[in-house]
Amino acid sequence: MATLPTAMADALLHRLGPAGFPTEPDALENFGRDWTRFTAPAPAGVALPASVEDVKAIIQLARDHGIAIVPSGGRTGLSGGAMAADGELVLSLARMNKILHVDPVNRSLTCEAGAVTAAIQAAASEQGLMYPVDFASSGSSQIGGNIATNAGGIQVIRYGMTRNWVTGLKVVTGTSELLDLNRGLVKNNTGLDLRHLMIGSEGILGIVVEATLALTKPPANPRVMVIGVPSMSAIMAILEHCQAELPVLAFEFFSDLALDKVIAQHGLPQPLQDRYPFYALVEFEEASADTDIQLAQLIERCMAAGWVEDAVLSHNESQRRALWRLREDISETIARWTPYKNDISTTVSNVPLLLERVESLVATHYADLEVVWYGHIGDGNLHLNILKPEDISVSAFQDRCKSVSEQLFTLLEDLGGSISAEHGVGLLKKDFLRFSRSEQEIALMRGIKRQFDPDGILNPGKVFDPM
Ligand code: MLT
Ligand code: ZN
């Protein structure tokens, strides 16, 4: 395993103490990886700053010694963006996790970058407010990582991505300078908005150290319905009708194989009496006392059209949570099959075409493998997970799936879609970036990277290779 230069290691220990500079192999392995399992972690060290000044000092040391830094949040990423596989220093924000201020007048919350998403949601909720970006990993993901990946999740259809909720950002760049961007302002038209350049930049331009987030009022009475459907195309017809008639908060889908794995793993009852090829999960705000009647009429019409086979509706909070588990537990449940994850998107109107083409690709290339479909279909975002059979090595499996990805991404390019809707590019998607971004765009991105990180020490080799 690579090690840090002695002078640098001594300086880090002196500044951060043993709690901020762990050296045990377990710590290196843990902090050196995210949720991807295609590369082995091999960092040279881990630094856990306790202040912005610490972050600046660590970056300066890395510059002085020519050591690459991998910024690390909750490490729940799925594209290898937080993988340290090449002797880098991991800079984890885990000790900088304070909620600094909740401000009901401005409806905002300011916190350090290592604050866990669920803690932010809880702090907002104590004031009768809500931070609406939510996903299954909210119990361990950190806001700095969410911002660096512009995390999406289950309510994007109503509330948008992380980008929509960041009103202030403090960032330390690759030259060890602190930027204080937008300072919580709602309106600020004063030139290029560097805050938005940082959001989704996957740690290649700077380290997020503090964020101010907008908050909103929680929905009045959220209810969930799980619908059994005969085909994926029926799901899109249901979506159109739900959006026209209900205040939709989430519109998700999953395949019967996904349901099968989740209920088997957790011993859950199946939601409907019979099983169907696919399921839509719709969450909506109960806007009026007529909602039940309105909903019954909507379902009847969808049944008559042949789009809906059966449906179940939550009547209380525990039923709502139980139905959500069927969707939210999929990712964790299938993790033991080391899935090859595709996180693709197109415009909602192009989804039927995308589904048709992807289904035919899957039938041709993955007929012998288990394929689990799910995703945020109301955003045009599909998660296509190919499960690894036991008798094939991880690398052979990855090679096989990567060759199919070329065809999948060509198909997406034709539809003007994206090869990474919400998981980011990281290591796993960088070879395919050209399918979603033009040569000119990538050249401009490289130029921007050089401005913020002239020595190329921040998360090198992620998103694109330097030139
Ligand atoms: C999800 O939608 O469950 C997450 O994006 C995680 C995943 O895709 O597995
Ligand atoms: Zn997702």
C-alpha cells in the first residue's frame, strides 16, 4: 500500500491529532471506498479535519507534497466518486457535522458539510419545516456529498434536485482558498453563479465545508398508493393521469423481481393479492376531503383502459411507510449481488421509446441474467440493475456489462438522454461521458478544473481524465 511522505504524515498528525489522522488498516479501507464494489480501496492516508482552517491546511500540505485528495462524505455514492484506489489522501468531513443554525424567518438551515441528511431533515422538522431532498441513504449520506453529486432521490418530481435547495456554499478550492458563495440570498444576479458550478462537480473543483439550505413547509397529508401494472408503457399513461389530477409528490416504479427480492429478504407481505410484471408507487398530497373519491374514479378509468390491474392505498403513516419500503429497500437488498448499475434518463415524453429500446437490448444481451428494474420514472430516470451470478468474477461481469453499456448509451445519445441521471460520473461512468457531453463541453470543463485546481490534486481521474 502507498504511504504518505513522512513530513506530511507528521504534519497531519500534529495538526489533527490521532482522532483526525487514523492509520489503522480498517480505517483506510473504510474511508477509501464508497458503495461501489468494482475497485479495491488503496488510500495512502485519511484526514478528518475539525474546522475550515484544518481543511485549508490539509489542501496546502497536499499541494506542497503533490498528493492527490479524495473528498469523502457518507460514501454512499454509486459511481466510485469517493473511491481512493491509487495512494490518495482521503479528506473526510465526518467530524464537521454540526447544524449551525435553523432560521425560520429566512426558512433556511446552515450546517457543516459533514451533517447527515437525516439530521438536517430532523432539525428542519423541529421548526415545522422540511428539507425535501430525500432518499434511502439519508441516514448516512452527508450534505457535502449530496451537494457534490447534486443528489436527487424520491421527490424530485415535486421538489427538484439538491441544486434547487442550496442558497449558500462555502468551498475550499484546490489552491486552498475559501470561497463564500451566494450567502443565503434568494436573489443575486451578479455574474456567474460559482455556487452552481460547485454543485454536482464531484469534488474536482473544491471541498464543500459549509452549506445554507432552503427549507419549505411539509406536505399536508402525504399518502401512498402501490399499483400493479401489466407493462412498463402502462406506467407512463398512469403518470400522465396522476399528474393531471393529483398533487403528486413522488412517482416511482419497480419490477416484480425487485419486489420479490425485497419481500423475501425482509419477510414482508406482498402489497397486492396477486403479482404483476411491474408496480408504480405514487405519493400524493391529500389536498381535500374528496381525494378518496377522486382517486377511486381515477383508478377505475385506468383499469378500464387496461393500465391498472389492482391498487392499494395507505390509510395511515405506518401503512405509508410500509409501502415505501417496497421501493426504498431495493438498492440495499440487491447489493449482495454486486449489481452493475445503470442510472439513465431521458425526457419524460421520450420514456416510452427508451423503455421499448432498452427492453429489447436487455432481451438480447441479458436474457441469462437477473435484471432488476426500478427508478424515478416520473423524472424520466430509470435504474437498470444487472445482478452478478455467483459463478462469474466481478471483473469479467463488469467487462460484459460495460460492452452492453456502449449500445445502451448509443441508444440514449440518439434520444438526447443522460448516461448518469443522479448518481454522477465518478470512476464508473467516465469512459462513457462522451455519450452525454460534447467534446467542446468536456474541453471547457477541463479548463474550469484548471482554474480551481491548477495542481490537479482534487479527486483526479474522476469525471474525466486530465489532458
Ligand atoms: C435509488 O433510487 O434507490 C437509488 O438511486 C439507489 C440505487 O439506484 O440503487
Ligand atoms: Zn435513485
